[in-house]
Amino acid sequence: MTNNRDSALEIKKEEFKSIGYQLIDRIAGFLDTLDEKPVTPGEVPQILQKILGNSPFPDNGSPVQDIISNATELLMNHSLLNGHPKFMGYITSSPAPIGMLADLLAASVNPNVGAHILSPMATEIEKQTVQWLAEFIGVSPDYGGILVSGGNMANFTAFLAARTAKAPKNIKEEGLTSASKKLMIYCSKTTHTWVEKAAILFGHGSKSTRWIPTGTTNKMDNDLLEKAIKKDLKDGHQPFMVVGTAGDVSTGVVDNLNGIASICKTYDLWFHIDGAYGIPAAIVPELNQLFQGIKEADSLALDPHKWLYSPLEAGCTLVKNPKHLTDTYSSHPEYYNFSKNDHGPALNYYEYGLQNSRGFRALKVWMALRQVGRNGYLEMIREDIGLSQLFFQLATDHAELEAVTQSLSITTLRYVPSGYGDKSEGNEKYLNTLNEALLDNLQLGGKAFLSNAIVNHKYCLRACIVNFRTSKKDVEEIIEIIVTEGKGMHQKLRTK
Ligand SMILES: Cc1ncc(COP(=O)(O)O)c(C=O)c1O
């Protein structure tokens, strides 16, 4: 670089290379030995604060080498490792190594993917990523969309597009209070909390959401859905959107999407699918039937940082007619010079979503899609589902475990000590206390990381495998860990 300004933040080429290579060496070693470390050190905030220290904001800087060594040590030794093969909590995947490199590259070039002129190639790559994601799940490649930070944002982005499409046109100027009818949203009672957040934050109020009960299979009861819509119409409200879930957060159940699509057609409602977790499983031919109806969706949310193994953050909103996104989000302030183009209108992603300046999160998704292609993803997702089924089977076969549910790659189960299986009220209450204490213990213990689900009033342990590093051996070992820890916790509670 011929620039001779000596800025405090600049790192000279040779130093950048030497520190960068060392960092890559550390990361390679870290990834290679993930399975030898505890999943989490389980340190409480007070310990972490002590390790971090409480020095005030420094007046002067420090050598880059020291800062990077210190940050590496802090993070590698004091973090929960969701790349660990025995991490199965919530829905966070093992991050694909190519995504780590992609984030470094994206930050190096630093395109602002809000406008085409600021990110010419990055915008084209994001457009291709969106098209490939549509092809991945099996909807038309003509769906348009945008990469966002995760599932909540992907659903919010679609929610607002649905409202623009279905609400009275003057709400843009007059606001929601001008609508003479209350705008109503419908979803199953198992839908992720984003719906409530959207209804509250976007001014509808939580009472505008109808939480439709589920049937015996835990899918939204579509008869009750239709009844609720009819009743609201009779009461003078305006239904505008139905949310179907493709893989519910607790148990992985996929709603009857075809049925919802047909109700939406009958009543002219926006059909949105929250597929943040489960929709990548639509790639598996054996599961075709389960995902019937996704082609009818007006919008879908999916989350590459869940079952496409992308490092955080990466979500995606897909919309059948992308004009609904620009109708919702586009604005043309006089200080933007982004629309002129001799070759047709420019694709400016600030017009597709809530963000203005945007990072290049599409790169890590695009690179992983290229690295393994359709067949690579098919194999990994199929294996995750197979491991989850094995988990359920091993729990079924074990005298001290109760296998509760299995769907997609989520298994729920609970520890039931011998003599506590008779389902009496007292036993059920005790089993809930026992399994909750067991989960707390497991989550801090570092041997394996699971989360919880409440299924039919039962407090369950929940294992969600969106982890390309998990093997049969890990599942077998986790079963033994649960039983050993469960026994210990039972003894502890009984002697209290
Ligand atoms: C079905 C579903 N929707 C939405 C979300 C929210 O996703 P995120 O945490 O990426 O915002 C989740 C998270 O687990 C989910 O499972």
C-alpha cells in the first residue's frame, strides 16, 4: 500500500499475515479437538467476569497479537461449544467451517448489501443464494427474498409483507388505528414466540392472534382454524394471515400445510410457513408427503443457521411475489442515488427488508451450498433424522427412560426411575421436578447439552440434532449419561 498515513487501526501486511496464520492454526486445532472438550464449562457470570477482568475503557491501545491471543483464549476455553458433537440443545447447528472462512472474506471486502451499486457482486451472490434456497426446499425459483439475521427476523419480514398485501391500503398513511376492522392472525398453539412478538411490536396487540389448538398428532387442528376464521368474520374482524409451521420448535411436527393452503384460498388469506427449523427436510424424498402444500405459500421463513449448518447469523425470507416486499419496504429518499441503471431496475436489498446497511451474510450460505450441493445436504439431513430416530429407539428400549415424541430430528424423552411409571398425579408431579432438575444439571455439566420441551404436561428432555458432527456413538453415550445423571438426581431429591 502506497498510502503513508500511519493510522492507529491499520495492521501492516507482514504482521497481518503472521497473526492471521497463527489464528487460523489455533482455529484448526480447536475444531479438530472439539469432541475432547466439555460442551460447556458451565461457569457462572461471576466467574466469567473475574476471568475477563473489570479494567476501565483503555486510553491507549495494545498490541494486536496480545489482543487476539487473549480473545482466542477467552472464547475457546469459556464458551458453550455448539459445534461439539454432543450439543443438541435448542436449534443451533454446528457451524460449517467454510462459513467461518466466508465470514472472514465477507468482512474483508465489506460490501454493503443494501444497494447494488455498493455491493455489485455480493448482491448478485445473495440473489443466487435466495434462488438456490427456493430450489433447495422445492418451491418455484421465482420466489424472491432476502437474507436476514435469523428466524424471528425472517418471520417478521414476511409478516409485514402479508399485512401490506392484505390490509386496507391506507394504513401506510393513516396507521393501523384507521382500519375499521381488527386484522386477525391465526397459528397453531405450538407456533414459536415470534408471532406474539410481531403482533405486539407491529401494533396489532396480542389479542389479534388466534392460537388454534392442535390435534392428537400435535398439528394445528384445521377444522378449528376454519371455525375461528368464520367466527371472526361474523364478528366483524378481518382475518389476514395464517401461519403454518413446518417443524415446530418443541417437537418438530409439521402442520397439514395443504389443508391450511386450501383454507387460505377459500378466505383469501396470506399463507405463511414458518419453516425456520424444519423446512430443509423437504429435500428428503421420503418426506415429500409431509411437506405437501409448501408450493402454495405466499411466504416462507427458513434459517440457514439452523439446519443448513451456517454459522450465526443467517435467516431467509422467501416470498412468492417479491413485489410484496418492495411494496412494504421500498422508499426513495433524495440522498440515494441507487435506482439509475441502463439495464433495468437495480436490485437494492434495502427495498426488500427492514435493514438499510446490510452485511454479506449470504456468502457463508452460498459457499456451503456450493461445497456440498443438494446431495451433500440430503445425506447430512437424512443422517440427522436417522440419529434422532435411533435416540428415540434407545430411549424406548431402556427400562428407565420414557421416549415421548420423535419428529424430523427432534426427540423428546424423560427419565423415569423404576417404580415411578404408573402415571399417578403424585408421580407425574415428581417426574416433572426430577427431569427439570436433571436438565439443569446436564446443561451445566458439560458432558452433553440438551434442552427441554413440555409435551402433554410432561417436562421432557429434548434433543434436536442439527449437527453434522454427531455420530451413533454420541447418541449411545448420551443415553447412558442421561440415565447415570438421572439416577444421581433421583437419589439427591429423595434424600432431601
Ligand atoms: C420454528 C421456529 N421459528 C422461529 C424461530 C426463531 O429463530 P431465531 O432464533 O433464529 O430468531 C425458531 C427458533 O428456534 C424456531 O424453531
